[in-house]
Amino acid sequence: MAFGTAEDPGLSITPHLDSVDYPSTREELVEAAEDSEAPVSIINVLKCLPRSEYASRQDVMRDLAEAARRFARGGLLDDDGVRRDRRNIGRDLVENAPKGSTRHP
């Protein structure tokens, strides 16, 4: 790491969640980020979280880490050994869906 070079703390999601009391809903997480003047990109990430309720901060961090892992451009293999990126997340669930199920779950 080069001296004097670091991530901009204003782009980190976690400080914008410091005022949240858990359990909390996704909407409350978004409101807390808006109240702390988070950038639009952070607010949009929170709006896209998969669960509607979170029992703890660790649950939020787990879902954020999973999203970062899935959308990373590192080309890592997924848990089932398949290389995925933004273009095919969920495709296997649709293409290999049981008979009568044609839409993404």
C-alpha cells in the first residue's frame, strides 16, 4: 500500500448504519443512510438488500459481503464451482427449473 493512499471513508457503507437499532427493516436502513447524507450509490445498495428485515448488524454485513462477492470482477468460482458474473446470476435456477416453473424465484 502506498503511503497516504486509502479508501475514501465516505464511500464506506458501515458508518452510515451506526445509528440503526436492530432488529431493523430494509427501509429503516435506507432512512438511516439518507439521514447521514450517504451518497446515492450507498442508498441504492441498501435498497437492493435481499431481506426485508434484519435481526442484527452482522446480518446486514453478511448480505453486503455476499453481494460484493457475487458482483466482483475477480472471476472467482461460486459455491457450486461455476464461474458467474452479473450476466448469469440466477440463470441456472431458471434454465434448470422444475417443470412448470419458468420464472426466476
